[in-house]
Amino acid sequence: MKAIFRNMAFGALTIGVTAFAAVAAQAQDLTIIAVTHGQASDPFWSVVKNGMMQAGKDMNVKVDYRAPETFDMVQMGQLIEAAANQNPAGIVISDPDPDALGPAIQKAVAAGIPVISMNSGISAAEKLGIKLHVGQDEGPAGIKVGEKLKSLGLKHVLCVNQEVGNAALDQRCAGTEKGFGGKVTVLPTTTDPAETQSKIQAALTSDPSIDVILGLSAPLVGEPAVAVVEKMGLGDKVKVASYDLSAGFLKDVADGKALFAVDQQPYLQGYLPVTFLALNARYGTIPAGNVASGPSFVEKAAASAVIEKSSQGIR
């Protein structure tokens, strides 16, 4: 009789372990595909990717991060369509050009795949059938930045845009102009910091009325702008501020070489959509509205405390 009970207990244990393994395998089989316009080699997007990958580990799902080699909406649309054809548990997208990417996004939604947008595209999310958006509403954020620069007594903003045509970045400059109420000049450049430095120097040389440079990326514009201002000996006359964070620019803020950084929390922009889609796939639960990850201002007093996390790819 004891042998029978031992065998029954062993059998139950075996069934339990097998069932647990099956559930674990099923959980691991969940795949979430992310398609963004930012390469993971970009300091900003590497933080986004870090957040996604950590969420994948925490939620026990596979995360596949994809992006075009350059800012290319045709290629990005193709990546979204390819992702939808794989029928993942969900797709995370950035949407810098809703007109160009809309058809591909709608195909994924029509196929019954839950889609969450992040970083850019908040204004088009509902129209395209996207579940929700995680990020910073760039127009209102720009207004706050403009108001802050105005409160500091500044008169002429040079808004340096490294991706003209990216709706989110265009909205930042436009919002800044609205909130600033003074002169705002948009300087188009590229993601090459050397070219950015050259163009900023030329702008400052040709127009001495510029008294503040506003970067739309801390590593790609903010840091080069500080370098140009120092090189030209204009530190007392020309101020620098920037959207987003980098360890180098935060050090500039802490050292008083820059006014502030605008934090939209890219780690959260990566982490939360993956988490939400995993919960949706398992339990059918998802937030009922958009999630604001910014803006907040990192100024001199707080900059030093944020530098370590930035260097770790979290802030």
C-alpha cells in the first residue's frame, strides 16, 4: 500500500512539473516585435531598447527589436508589415510619420494584432486603432520649454533639428516657438555631430542675436552645441538646453555649461509597452488610456544624481 501511495505521489509530482514546464514554455513562446525609427546604436534608442529587453526578461517574453538603417519611412513600413505577418503577441511602434506609416499600422490592427505606439505619433494613435501611446506629447512639451526659456529672459532661440520631417521633432520646435513668444530659428542638420557643430558655429557667426541653442537630442545636438559655445568663447552670451539625456550633457548641466535637459524617460517608453502587451496576451488587461512619460526638467541641482543612471543606459 505504501508503495502505491509513493507511486501516486511521484506521478502527481511528475504531472505538476510537466504542467509547469508547459506553462513556462507557452509563456516563453510569446513574442513581441518592436519597430522603431531609431537605431539601437543611437544613445537615446539604446536606452529604449534596454527598457524593452528588461521588460522581456521580467515578463518572460521574447522581444525582437527592429529599425531601418537610416530614417526611412518606406523601409519602416515594410518592417511593420513583416512583423504583422509573423503574428506576434503584439507590436510596439514609434510613429514619426503617421501618413506614411498609417497603412502598415492599420494592416496589423486589422489582422487582430494589438499595437502600442511609443515616443512619437500620439495624435494619430486613436485614429489608427492603436491601443494606447506611451511617451511625451511633443507639442505641449515644446510649449513648456518655450515658456521656461522666456522666463529666463532669453530672446532668440536656435532650435537645432537633426531629423527634419520627424513629426515629433518638428512639433518640439513649433511648440517652443508658441511658448516662447519671441524669435525661434530652426536649424536643420543631421545625426552627424561633426556636421551639427559646423552648422551651429556658422549660425552663431552669421547671427549674433542668438542667445540660446535648443537641441532636440542631448548626445547628437546638446553636447556638440556646448562644445561650439566653449570653442567660440561665448559661454557668457549663448546658453544651451536640450531635450533628452546623456551622461555627457548631464555633466554639462551639473557644471553650469548648460541650462537644463528635458527628460521624456526613454527607458519607460521601452519598458511599459512590452509589459502592457505581455499582460494583454496573458490576461486581457491593458491600460484604458495613454501614458505620459514626460516632460520633466533636469537642472543643475539634480543633474549629478541622474548621471550614473544615464551612463548605465537607464536615464
